[in-house]
Amino acid sequence: MTEPKEFPPAGGITWVRVCKECGQCHDGRDSHLFEYQDEVDDELVCHICLQPLLQPMDTPCGHTYCFQCLSTFLHDQDFCPVDRQRLQLQNCRASSLLVRNLLDKLAVLCPFHSECQQSMQRCELQPHLHNRCPAFRRLREEAERKKRPSWNELKGSKSDGDLADAKSTPITHTGQLSGPSEPGLVNPAFEEGEDDTPLRSSLVAEATVVELLREDPDEDLGLRIVGGKDTPLGNIVIQEIVRDSLAARDGKLAPGDHILEVNDVSLASIPHIRAITVLRQSCSRIRLTVMQEKGFKPRPEHLAQPSASPPSQSPNPNQNHGTIIQVTLVKRERSEPLGIKLIRKSEEPGVFILDLLPGGLAAKDGKLRNNDKVLGINGQDLRHGTPESAAQIIQACEMRVNFVVMRLPDLSEEGGEGQSRGSRRVPEPQYFRRRSEYLKEPPLGFSSQEKTVSLKKEPRHSLGITIAGGRDCRCRLPVYITSVQPVGCLHRDGTIKTGDVLLSINGMDLTHLTYNEAVTILKTQAAQNTVTLQVIQTFSEEEEQVGESSTREDMDTLEGPKEDDINWAPLWTHWLGLPSYIHWCRDIMLMKTNSESWGFSIVGGYEESRGQQPFFIKTIVPGTPAHFDGRLKCGDEIVAVNGVTTVGMNNSSLIPMLKLQKNKVTLTVVSWPGSLV
């Protein structure tokens, strides 16, 4: 074994310099540093850095290295460092679970040993630092008292140079947000008190680096993305984490995160289509710098009001969404099991309690129940989590495990009759066509054009198109064309394109049908000698410019896989150009019991330079009514508030309207699925 690296004294560590994962001071691109309590077996040591392995990777020739060490070495060389056989990173694979578990269980000391003498397994060091270490907490509190960069600097609304300065330290960086940062942005940290005295609490956000490792360089990350400089949102924002995807398994990203950089390429001030190209690049390791909302910093005691209802009450009494309950389980010893079986459901994302084992800690406590949805454990958001990630959080806990769960109001008592599994499900959302008073023009830079094609054909000849969407699909998308086959008569005509939205065929309306109904009508009408097809094609100024300047490789990246056209889907910006008369809306009612924020920010409205822009949800803050409700998503368009249309409003009109709603507000929204990367 080589001599261990020297570690800087705890007294010289500052919050800016300290790594938020290992607690040591090192360059953001260097491997994490640990102080190991015992001598480590040579089999678990990297042959490049001569330290215990981090993210171990096995080579085809049988050697194991840290992922970062190996990728850095192979950036300049093309052979194995030990036996010098030819080697490429894409041929290497992550080490077995057994090896990774052995490494995770290595005993390490807290790096702040002058103030904290605890030792723990390596995998538990980060939770220890953020939840239990007094020295780490002191550094964080000292940093929070100092002046922080503005939200504009951190999110990239200034020049690229300013953005680079704001993020020069690639480790976690905390900023407090307290005040509107740009026109049209509702600051969710501001609420009126009963005496009209403003109550302000600091909204905390952190710039964090997340690294994702994929065995297949072309594997989807599993993110749905909205925003871009060509849209009112401006930033690139994660709308959703796809279940069982790479990002979902990693567990560090969350809906609402703003993506600032990808592999050191800034996404500030670039259009949506360019950002998608960067995010879809083929690589084994992708490094994302993201801005994550962390919720509100508590108000001073003399101004504070309860931010959550007591366990017996619901902060959202909406009958379609249940009571939010907080439960703390205290273990007698660290290894004591809780006695909870967790599952996932096919019809709803998240983690659910399947069963409480008789005699277990949770069953004896009696507060958790079967079918409770786990929203969070010890402050970790699990609304889009997995049972595996929940189990990891529980295993990392010491004595106290804090649950936040949602319980549906129609759930019967255990052993009760007459309550089937199906009756517990949340009712399907009720959609309706956008009313005439809600109609508006598309955002600036987006438009559409109706096209009509009439052709004569043999009855046996196919139209040669595949479709998706329909009234029964996610987000109530209109029926659209996913491919135009070379063998069909529409391909020969050349007018109909992939992505066109179908309006009618031979005068029969297709805009209100389910997928199967649309397929049936298309097949029936295609058997006629004459077919008249009416469609809508959408346009984006930025996409047209990119199409003119992009290489063939760039366009292939945007168009996606060719071998499976049935899975082709338009980008999020594709839907923004649709005329509003074919939009489907739904009402979302949010409720609260105190003067806390609704928990979302908006952009858009009338601006002299850009004219009338729709209002969009830009941010959803953790721990707020909008967050716990779970239906609002970043990128949703707000059509009306309590039935009053937002068309023609500016932000100075909409903000007071939202603030006047003390306990209940109904938002009419239109949702489009984000672009998949």
C-alpha cells in the first residue's frame, strides 16, 4: 500500500472550497478523498491513483480502475495502464455489485475530526455530513449568512462569461432567492399576511454537479425537457424523470431542476432544439450542472406560521388527493428493520407501502398504513422515486427515519370491506376543449398552417402513415403522424410530413377521438377511391434556422431512431405552435390552510417588446402545496385562474390575482409532454 494522501486541516476549510460529498478540499474534476480507518486490501485499490476504488470499472483484460482515473487516462492513451493491451472506455463495464458493496462498506473517518470524531461506512459519509456533522452544518450556516449571487447570475440570464464566473466552483453552491428576478416571474417566496404586511422567507437553491455513467453511450438519460431561450421559460428545465430510466436509478435529479451545463457546454441562451442536441450526445459519462430548488428557509419565529398541517389534518383537502402525514420512526439500534414492504404501481409513479410486517417497528407505531404513498424520507424527494432508492435512504439512516406520506381519503380501515383496489385509485383527470374566451395566439416564434390533400387512389392502396396520440393518451394529445412510409400514396404526394396533426379525413373530425377510434376511421376512409385529408403543420423559427445550418448527423440526433418509427415523438416546442382551439385543458385545484406560498413561479404575460405571451409554470418549490399535489408540471401553460382567462393579462395583473387566493385556487392548464432525452 502507498502512503495515503495528505488532507488539509479542518480549520482551513471553507464552504466554497469543501466538497459536498466527501467533505475534503479538492478540484471539482478530481476524485473524492476519504480518510480510511483501516488498511484497505490491495484488490480494492485503483492501479492509477493507488487509492481505494471509486465507481470501479472492469476492463476486458481483467483490471479494475476508478471510472474517473480510467476515463482521464484513456483521453490521451489507448491501452490498459497495467498490461498495455489496446483498450477503449466503451468496452469497459461497471464492476459487480459485490465489489461495489465491499467498497461502500469501507470504514472512514469524518474529515472534520477536530470537531466530529465519528466513523462510518464510506457510503454513509455524505448523509452524515448533510444531516449530522456539526462542523459541516456550521460551515453551511456561515455561508448562508453571507451575500449570495443573484438568481439571474446563477441561472444564466447574463452573459456566458458571468455564468461561468457564477459556477466556477463545480461543487454544490447555495444561493438564497428573495425577490422577483425578471419581468413576468412570480416570486413564490412572497405571500401577503392577514394585515397586508409582506412576509418574506428565503428560497434556497443549489447549483450541483450530477454525473451519470451509462454502459451504452446511446442510452436515453430518461429526462423530459422543456424550455429554452426561444420559449418564455428561457431556461432548460426538467419536466419529468422517466420511470426506471438511468436518471431515475441514479436518483439525484428531480423535476424542476434547471440544467445549466452539459459536459461543460453552457445551455444558457440557447434554443430548445440546440439543447436537445447537446443532451442527446453519445458518451459514456455525462456531467450535468443543475440548479435545484431546495425549498424555503424557515422564517424568523415572530413571523413564522406553520408550513405543514398537523398529522391529523390535510394541507390539501381535495378529495382527489389525500392527507399529507408526517411520521417519525425511532429505531432502538441502527440495524433494526422497520418492517415495511415497498412497491411501485403501474398506473402511478412513486413508492407505495404494500404491507407492514406484523411485529415490526412500523406496525407497532401504527401511524403508517398499507397503500400510503411515500413522498419523502429524511428530506429526500421520492415522488418520482423507486423502492430501491427508498431502501437505500432508509439503510443510510441512523436512529430516526422521517416519512412524509400521502393517504387517500377513501382508503378503508385495514380489514374493512367494500373497498377494492380499483376504488382507491385517483380518478382520471377531466379534460375539456379550450373555451372561446381562453383562445390566444401561439408564443412568439411559433406558428402553424393548415394543409389539405386530396388524392385519388386504388381502394387496396394504403395511405402509408402511422399515428399516435388521441383522447385516451397522456396529456390528451391530438392524433399526429409518426411516420410517412415510402410505399404509401401520401409519400408520393409529398405534402404530408411526420409530426403533422390530423384534423379530418373525408370531412370526419379526428380531433376528439381515441387512438383506436382514429385508426378505425382512417382504415375505413382509406378504402375509398378519393381521400381528402386535412392536417396542421407547426413551425418554429429556431428549428427552421437549425434545420438550415445543421449537419446530417445533428438532424439524425433530433429525429431519433429510424428502426422504430412508432416510438417517434415531437419535441416539446412542436406543440407550442398549435392553434388553441384544438387544445385540451384541465382544472387543477390547490388548497392550503395558512399563508404559505402556493409553491410555483410563472413567466410570460404581455410585454411591450414581445407582445402577448402565454403564462407558463417555470418552477415548483419542494415542500409546498403545488409540490405535494403533484399535478402541476414545469412547462404547463396557465389558461385561467378561477375561471378568469389570463389572455391579455400582464404579470402585474396576474400576480395580485394569485396572491388574493388565500386558501384555494383553481388553475386551468394545458400540458404538453417534454422532449425525451
